[in-house]
Amino acid sequence: MQESVLSTVGLPIALAIIMLGLGLHLRVDDFKRVLTHPKAMLVGLLCQMLLLPAVCYFLCKAMNLTPALAVGMMLLAASPGGTTANLYSYLFKGDVALNISLTAINSALAILTIPLIVNFALESFMGETQYIPLQFKKVLEVIVIVLLPVALGMWMKAKKPELALKMDKPVKIASALILLLLVLLILMRERELLWQYFQAVGAATLLFNLISLLTGYFAGKMVRLPEEQNRAIAFEIGIHNGTLAIYLALAVLHNSEMSIPPAVYSLIMFFTAALFGWWLNRKSNIVQSN
């Protein structure tokens, strides 16, 4: 799977619009609250940096994936949460401020952790060591796509509340339609190879996605975090930055087979995350009715 204008330009623009919409609902106090309650941040970071790579490694071994596909899975596990995680957290009543903070911190730390995790994977599965250069460009990308639109939305909410209120509904609708259109276009573009990709690594990516979502949610529950923070952590570590993983496979490691797992995962995660969010809401409604 090769990079395209759709995935490298269209999706970041769509997500920037989505992040603007999120910013229209946030205040500075939301971030202060996260900083004064660091337990949730620590749980999310530990799951992302340590637990998920270990889970992914043993999953690849158990499912006997080919070396290149196994490294592609580890690329995915090493990649931080994408901006799509913030959207799902917003849609399903998660702590969006926590998501945004985790996305920013995870992306910065990934500059150091990705080379370590992926070099380990290369040595374990392929018997070679290959260094991945630090991608400062990706940190700048997160700042542009995530933080700047959110900051603009927050500024509008604080300084131009009437304009922010007027923009809220149109931005929500536009965000959903743009994201849906992009997903449909990606599916159409890859339709000829889609079945081949799913046969090769579909089960592994689906299982890893579900494990990631459940791990984040129940890790928060184990330390008795509020429900909105449990949901935020679940989406943050359950929805990985597939674009970053594909970029590393194609542009850094120059191996197209390694890009297959994150490519398939990027298609699966939209549907599994939506079903997971529906399950959370249904579970909450049952508890409230009792």
C-alpha cells in the first residue's frame, strides 16, 4: 500500500477541522484538571508505552505471523494514539481534555520509544537491527493538526462565544461527513487488494484493536478512575496512529509488506471503536435504569 494525497493530505485536513470542533467545547480549566489529577495520565502512558507493545509481541508469536507482518504489527503498537481517538472520545462522552493531553505527550515520547520498540521487533522477528531516526516532523505534525485547531476553538469559545455557538453544529456535521467521505474513498481506492490484506492480517489487527480498547478501559477501572477518563484512555490507546506506522514502514524501513497491518487496522478501527462506544453507552444506560 502506497501513500496517497488522500491519506497524507485529505485525512490530516479533515482531522484538523474535527479538532477545531472539539476546541469549541473546551476551556483552560479542563487542562488544569488533568494536571491536578495525574493518575489518569500515568495509566494511559503506561498502557501505551509498555503494556500494548508486550501484548502485541506475544500476539504476533501466538498467531505465527510472517516476520514482515509481525514487524508491521509492532510498528502499529509503537505508534501513539491518533487524533481520531479524540473524536471518538468526544462522541462517546470521554474526557476529551485528557485525550488531547495524552495525544500530545504520547507523540512527543514516541520519538524516543518508537526506535526502541521497532528495533527490538526487527531483531526478534527478522534477525536484524535497523535504526529509525528521530522523527521531529511528526511532533510538529501533532502540534499543527491537534493543538493549533483546538487552541483556535478554545480562543473562539472564550473571546467570541456567540460565533463559537453558531459554528458548533455546522462544524460537527462537516466533521462527520468529511470523515465518512474519506473512509469511503479509501475503501474504494483499495478495493482490489482489500480482501488480500484482510486474509493476511485481518484477524490479528482486529484482535489487537479489541484488546487495546478493553485494556485501556479496564486499566482505568482497576485504579478507580472516573468513567469519562476510562473511556478517554480506552480510545486513546485503542485507536493508534496508523498513518504514522505506514509512513515508518514505507519511508523509513522501505518495506511495503510491513505497511499492511497498519493499513488494515486503519480501516477496521473506525467500526470497532464505534461498536465499543455503543457498548459503553448501552452498559451505562442499563446501570442507570437499574
